[in-house]
Amino acid sequence: GPNRKMSFGFTNKLNGIEGKTPFLIGVSGGTASGESTVCKRIMEKLGQVDMDHQECQVVSISQDSFYRDNHSNSSFSPHFLFKYILTIFIICPALFCFRIKNQITTIYPADVVLFEGILVFYFPNIRDLFHMKLFVDTDSDTRLARRVPRDIKERGRDLDYVLNQYMNFVKPAFEEFCLPTKKFADVIIPRGADNTVAIDLIVHHIWDILHLKKADTSAGQHPCIQLRRTS
Ligand code: ADP
Ligand code: MG
């Protein structure tokens, strides 16, 4: 069954409770910066694509899944749900299902979890749980140029609506809630998915951490510390 994975675990402390967790990577950035695309590239390079979901060692979860209404990017109301689910997931990285928008989503246990979204570094208690924090830094005009056709094509919106929503909600929310969290990132990725050098470096780092951690039987040490020692 799915529990055969998690042959190792990273220690995390949450509200005084210590638990084993997958290697957690947070990925943030503005709308249409390419967070989802960067996660996809990382998954591909770690050989996790075209695989049965139950076999994957790496999973990618989007903050978008936790919005009540997929179309209201301006609404932050579901953040309690987001917090709640992430907390459960981290304490108990077992088979994990949640019902959202009348759909049941199942996340299988994995060794590496990528969690992406504009707010993932906003709440300090969630932010502190990540073993690695990435920020996708793409110019705002590039992001707008991507968002406009996406919203028109995929969401059936008209140009006026998309631009109004962007100027009145999306842009101010980015500046207030997302951009200030850039300083918490371990790695900033300029140009997003175009930046293959950055993505390759990150993938190698994840790969090293996972393999060193597996080889290490005296668990409990942060893999990064170990990595520095051996290099
Ligand atoms: P986010 O998850 O940050 O909102 P996505 O990864 O979904 O962003 O990308 C937003 C849109 O821009 C998508 O349509 C995607 O295909 C496109 N896109 C992302 N990165 C690039 C890139 N480097 N070059 C061209 N288009 C891109
Ligand atoms: Mg996305």
C-alpha cells in the first residue's frame, strides 16, 4: 500500500508536537509567475511525471485547491482551511483526502512535497515548517501578460473584468501579502521556469538531501547541516 514510502522522515516541531514529515518545499510568487510550472519542472527532473499517483515520491499541492471558489483569487477567507489541512498533513503524512468544491482530492504519502501558492510564506507558523523556500520572481508586466489571456481563455472572462480584478484586487494583494514574504525565501528564481540553471541546482540539492538522508541512520540532524559537513 501507499505506506511503504516514507522510509525516512524529517523532524518538524509544530505546537510542541514533534512529527516526521516529508521534505517540504514551499514555492511562492505572484500570480502567473510560473510557480506551478516550476513545480512541474522539478517533478519532471526528479523523474516523477507519467507515474501512477500512488508511486510518486514527489507530490505537488497548490494553494489554489484550498479556495472555496476557484475563480476568486482575491478572497483570502479560506486561509483557516488551508492552515488546518496543512497542519494535519504535516503531523500525519499518511494517505490524505480532502473534499473541496464537492470533489475529493487524494494526496498519497511522498518523500518530497512541493506546496505552492501566493500565501504559503505569509503565516509564520506555516512558513517555518518548510525545509526549503523558493520564490519565483517574474516581472509584473510578464505576469499580467500571461494572466490576461489565461483568464479570458480558461475562465471565460472579458478583458475589462480581468484588468479591473487585477488592478483592484490581485495587484494590491500581491504587494501586501506576497511580495513582503520574498525575504523569507532561501532561493529566489528570476524568470521562473525559463531559469533552467536555477531549477537544475534546486533539483540537485533536493536529490542530494534525499540520498544523504536515506544513507544516514542517525536521523534527527537537518540534512543541510550534513551536506555542508561532507562538502
Ligand atoms: P502560477 O502558478 O505562478 O500562477 P503558472 O505556472 O500557472 O503560474 O503559469 C501561468 C501561465 O504562464 C501558464 O499559462 C503557463 O503556461 C505560462 N508560463 C509559465 N511559465 C512560462 C514561461 N517561462 N514562458 C512562457 N509561459 C509560461
Ligand atoms: Mg499556480
